[in-house]
Amino acid sequence: MIDRNIRHVLIVLLGCFLLLFIQLNRVQVVDAESLRQHPANTRTVQRDFSRPRGIISTADGVVVARSVETDGPFELLREYPEGELYGHVAGYLSFNIGADGVERSFNDELVGRTPALQLSGLAGILGTEESTGQVVLTLRHDMQTAARDALGDQRGSVVMMDPRTGDILAMWSNPSFDPNRLSSHDGQSVNEAFVELVEADGNPLRGKAFRDIFFPGSTFKVVTGATAVESGIVRLDSPVFDVTTEYTPPLTSRPISNFGGNPCGGPLIDLLRQSCNTGFAFLGAELLGPERLSRQAQAFGFNIVPPLDIPGAVASRFPTDYGSEQRAPSVETPAGVFEDSPGLAQASIGQNEVAATPLQMALVAAAVANEGEIFAPRVVGEIKNSKGETVSTPNPQIWQQPISPATASEMRLAMLAVVENGSGARAQVADVEVGGKTGTAQLGTEPAQSHAWFIAFAGRPGFESELVIAVLVEATEENPDQTGGRAAAPIAQTLIEQYFAAS
């Protein structure tokens, strides 16, 4: 009897040891990388806090982050000379709360822990001195400053990107934060600053350009239009849609109206130029259907976390469940009728449950600008050693190819028409070819408020587009009737003009 009890105890203990062994292996092997990258894990930061650390600089040579000697509890203090201007990109290095941005995702490069940096010089090979790495951003200081100044005191975001490489040239969100407040060696003041920032209106710590999603409004019509062209259902000049002031989707009595109650219609190029709600809602709900539009939205990057090279990017959202088919395709409704066809009509014009980051909408414009290819967005373009010698240059990588070059060419013409003589006319720039799309995303509040959007590509006439841009001006009670054409397009115009003047 005693032997049997002992045997049971041994079996239980053996089972416990086995479970412990499995858990240790899971933590050390399977989950090691995710745990190391988790924002709450400060062990890596604490380990490297006193080590020499390389600078972070812009593509045009402005120092964004550096380490300076100090008399505090640590020999070195991380300093951010440009303050809040690069807070969301460079991030911060804090003993108390860890790290974010480039400081986090490129920590090993900055402290010289990568093999390429350790072997890049004789001193590193012999181990006679600590080597550090310099991280060179793709962002340009002139463009980042221009984005901040153009947005001004308005809450919102700007993303400027080279569609040929995915290089982000500017990425600014207001409100931002000063990372110097979080890198201080005064632990109490750091904690107080962190709590203040987290609780502040608009949460300045969040880089909303890539960490928050918003109704994209009519900028999403570029996706709907591209889906229709790619599927062969429409061309720019045919069919011709009825001129109407409102459209009532199947299975509802609630109509969708055009902005200001204005009538619009015509071929696809006119629907986009006029930002015609009725035409695009009909196109999505009755001609395309949920499967086509959901599949194409995902091909553009919706419902996928974009491979941005700093932490925190979130997936934009396009709903995929529209219920069961209620009526089979017919002459009247070629795509069939689904339980939530009214929701699909709203989604086709960027409303309902559709939500996107400004980064994602810049990537939509990039697909049109770059023959259907979307390159993975990135903020780091080069790694150098402490002597300024290049040791690594990440190659641009194609992330998605949602549409063919032929479809991109068609949509390019339509977006050019938006700026030439449509809702985006305020984005015109002399001697620059600009194509764009406005968006006025109504929030459904009372009183009414709207986000103002503009996405665009730009290039010199006769040459490939070298810039895409997304501008979001968030809704405010002070300016409830703002539109993409009036509030966001002029900001894009200013930035495009400055970019080509400096190039």
C-alpha cells in the first residue's frame, strides 16, 4: 500500500517536471522573440542602458538621437535634439519603461551587437573597443519639418513615401511627444511624464499615422474602383451610371445620398472625379459583391499588419462577413443580394466598419503610382559603423501586388482627373503631375463631424511618380463641416510643392 502511494507521488512529480520542461522550452524557444520584443519587457533595455550607443540620423544628416556623457546614475544619457519631431519614429530609450520605435527594433544595431558591425573593423575583430552602429533613417528632415508645419495645430497625420522603394520620407502625427522626458535618469519624473502622456487627450505616445485606424471615407473609392477595373466589370468610360441624388441598396429603405445632396453619375472616371457616393455604393453592392471587394481590399493590405520596421503598426480593417446570400445573381443585381448588402454599399464608399491608418491609405496610392506594386514601408534605409562606413543597406521588398499594371494605369488617369478638374483641385502644383482622391468621412455624430482626407501621387510630367502622400485632418467640434477637398488637399499641395522645389 505504501509502495503504491509512493509510486503515485512519483508519477505526479514526474508529470509536473514534464510540464515544467515543456513550458521552459516554449518560453525559451517558441516565445523568446515575441517576449523579447514585448514593450513591457525592459530587460534588453536595462542590459544595454549603460553601453555606448550609436546615433540615429535622418537621410539628410540631421541627428535625431545620440548618447551624451552625464554625471547621473549612468555614464550615458540618451538625448533627442529634435524633441517631439521624431518621437513616434525614433522612439525613446528609458530605463523605467523600456524602449519604442527605432530605439527598440534596431537596438542590436545601435549597440553594435550584430555580426556585421562586430566584424566591420579591425578593432571590432580584436575586441579592443566597443563598436556601435549608426542608424540612418529614410525620413528627410526638410520633409518631416514641412509635414509638421503644414498640419500646424490641427490634430491628424501626414505620411510621405517613395512608392518605388517603400522609403518613408516623412511621418508626422499631431499630437506628438518629447522623448527626452522619458529618457531622463530621474525615475520619478519619467514615471510621472509617462502617466501624463498616456492619460493626455489624444494619447500623444501613439503614432496615429500607423497605430490608429479611422474611417477613410471616399479615399477608399480608389480600392472599389480598382476592384471593378481589375475584375473587368467596368472601364473608365463604360458603363455609364445613372445620374441620381441618392441610392437605396437592396434589403433596406434607407438611402445613401451624395455629399450636399448633389446629383452625380456617368462613367467610372466621372464617379471618382465627383466622388459620387451613389455610383460607388451601387457598384460595390450590386455589381462587385462581398467576395470580390473583400478579396481585393485584402490584396491592398487591409486586414493585414503592414511590415513596417518599427513596432506598433496595426492592420486596417475591411469587413468580410455580409451574411448569407438572400437572392441569386440576376439582371437587376448581377452580384446577388446578401443579408448585409446595405452594409456592403456603405463599405464601398469607405464608411460602415471600414477603417484605415494613414499609412495604409498612402500604400493604396502607391499601388496606383507604381504599376500595381506596393513595397514594404520602412523608416530605416542604412546601417553604418562608428566610422561612418556602410555595413548594411536593406533591400526594398515588394509586399503586395493588388492590381495589374493595366488597372493601375486606368486608375492613375482617374486620379489625375480628380485633381485636374474634380474634388481635389486644391492639390494642383505647377509643373508637377498630381493624381489624388479626397475623402470626407462622416462620424455619425450629432452635431455632425467629419475626418478630412487626401491621398495622392506626384511626379514630373512624363516621368514615373516619385512621391505618394496621405493627409488626415481629424474631426473637430470647432470645424464640423470640413471636407477633404478644403482641409486636407491644400496641405498635400503645400508638401508636394516643397518636395519638388527641394529635389
